[in-house]
Amino acid sequence: MLLVKLGYRNLWRNRRRTLLTMTAMGVATAFLILTLGIYDGMLWDMIEGATEMYHGHVKITAKGYLEDHQLDHVVPEEGWTTAFTGDNQVKGVAGRVRGFALLSTGEGDGSHTQPAELFGIVPAEERSVSRLHTRVVEGRFLSDETSHDIVIGTGLAKLLEAGIGCEIVAMGQGADRSVAADIFTLVGIVDTGDHVRDAMLVVVGRKTLQDMLVLDGRLHEVAVSLKRPILAEKWAAAHRDAYPDLEVTPWNDFLPSMGQMLELWGVFKLIIALIFYFAVILVTVNTMYMALIERMREFGIISALGMKLRRLSLMIVIEGFIMSAIAGCTGGLVGYAVSRYLSVHYIDLSAYMSPITYGEIAIQPQIRSYPALENTLMPVGIIILLGVLISLFPAYRLKKLHPVEVIKEV
């Protein structure tokens, strides 16, 4: 405790230099926490945009369906709404039917035809799995699964030159290889933020689509929404044995690019931390070494009076720990507070740029932070560790000197 008290008092003998060094360390820690939070916010915006906007976190399908999307790869319709009632990790479950068709509007020279994916849902179920109903930019969302109402993406609406209230003819092939055709009324237009998806997306009632594709009582996929999307892979692995004849696929697998980004993100965090702290390391080394040089004669006299140099060396390490701990904890609190604020009051840039889309990934034009606990603990831990490691150099140099040589050196 004597060394701790002496180390703490020694830090404030040159108050200005200590405060400047601690400020540099604290500001670097706070900025790193905020930077990691913003990058995490961008990453989770992409994940949520791909999963919660359309796909879901886990898909339960017939084997091979995700590879070929054949109409006859189906699962039974019954029982899914109550299958995970006692599972605290599950937020919602929705059965879906998918198919492809040609959509047509108008007549004669004024007609327009485009290929599209028909997405059959039960609106009440889908609200617990995706946020499609929140992306309506014109008209309204579907009200039930049996009507002949239809909702399409903004890109498809432009290609078809379709407006609210117009009739759209859909024609494709049923599961029994018969001609599947129906007439729908456009009631809503949605903007998911993914231009490619919006140019193909058609949302219809599930029962209506089942009748059209001759799929009565059958589904193509069961989408599961989890309270913690990061656990999708573990949840899927735990439930595969319960459905040996089906495929239980987490978003990490049916969105492989997102899964790879998440795996690499841990390495990126460490690289970013090293870049941020490089300048801080130089400043701290200078501070600790100057503190050693200034007190060299003092250390020599104390050592000559009987205190061993290894104890003085330990005191220097303690000084480095105290300084970095105070700076790291202060910067950590500030960085976490700002990161938490930006998670709620994010900066909207939609007035200056549109969403950036790549494949099925959409990056929203906003700056939002995701204040994960590890994004706070890692920078604080690293700065404290650096403070200790940096102090080892002057401590080692002092330990190797003889008291007489120390006094003569100054």
C-alpha cells in the first residue's frame, strides 16, 4: 500500500503533464468505444435490414428448398404457430409460401409485364417476424390472407407503372404443373431499402397464393424471429434434432456474406484499437520516461538509504497502472454515454444520400451506435494493459542500475 500511495502522489507532482497524458488516453478510449459502436450499428443495421425486413432469423424448410426453391419442396402447415410457445428465445413464428409469376398491368400497347416473386403471408403472423408492414410508403398493408389484395415494391411499381387501386394479373405455374393465374388489386407499395428486392417483391395473402399454386395446407418455409439474432446459429443447432426430415437454417448460412462479416469483425476490432492507440503509446512512453529521468537522482538516494531498486521499479509500474486505469475508466464512461445516446438519437442522413445496397444487404443512410458491453470493456482493458506494459521499460532500466551509477547519471 505504501508503494501505491507513493505512486499516486508522484503522478501529481507534475500535474499538467499527467493530466495531458491522461486526457490523451481517455479521449482515445472514448473515441474508440464510439467508433466500435458506430461500426457495430452499421453491421447490425445490415443484419436487421436483411433478416427482420424480409427473411427472418431462422428458416425451417424442406431439404433442398433453399438451394432450388422448387414448388414441391414443402412442409405441413399445421402446428407451427404453437410449436415454440414455451421457448423464451423466440419472438415470433410465421409460415410462408413463395412462387414466381409474370405480372401484367394495362392493355394493348399500354400494357407492362415483369417477372416477380410472390410472397404469401398471414399478415398477423408476419408482424411478429418481419417489419414489412412498417415500410409502406403508399396505400396500406395487407389486412388478411384470403383477399385478392396485393402489395408490391417501389421498383416493381415503377416498372409496371402501377398505382393504388389498379388491377394486376399474375400468371405462373402451380405445384401440379397446371397454369396458375389470378387477378389482384394493388392496395399498397413498400420500400424495403433494397432496390433489387423492391423490383421483384410481391406480397399477397397466404391462403390466396396457396389456392393459386395448388398448395392447400402446405408451406415453403417457416420463419422464426429470435429476441437475440446473434444466437440464431446456436438456436438452429439445438433444434435440428427435433426436425430430422427438415432443414433448420440460421441467417448466418442463408446470408453467408453477413455471416462472414460477423466472423471477421472481431479481428477488425483489434486492428482498429491498435491504430487508435498507436499515438497514445508514443505520448505515454514519453511521459513515463521523462518521469524516470527527472527523478533519477531521487531514486538513487532512496536506494542508497536501503530501499531496493526492484521496489522502486514496481512503484513505476503501479504509477502506469493508476494513470491508465483512471484515464481508461473515465474515457470508458464518456464513450459509453455518447454511444448510448447515439443508439437512441441516431443521425439521419436520408436527406443527403439514399440507402446503399449490395446483393441482399442494405446500408441505411444513418449514423447509429450499438453500445455492446464488449465494445466498452475491450478499449478500457487495452488502455490499462498498455499503461502497464509501457511502464515496464523505465522500470526495467531502473532495476538494472546501481545506486551510485544512478546518482552519477544525472
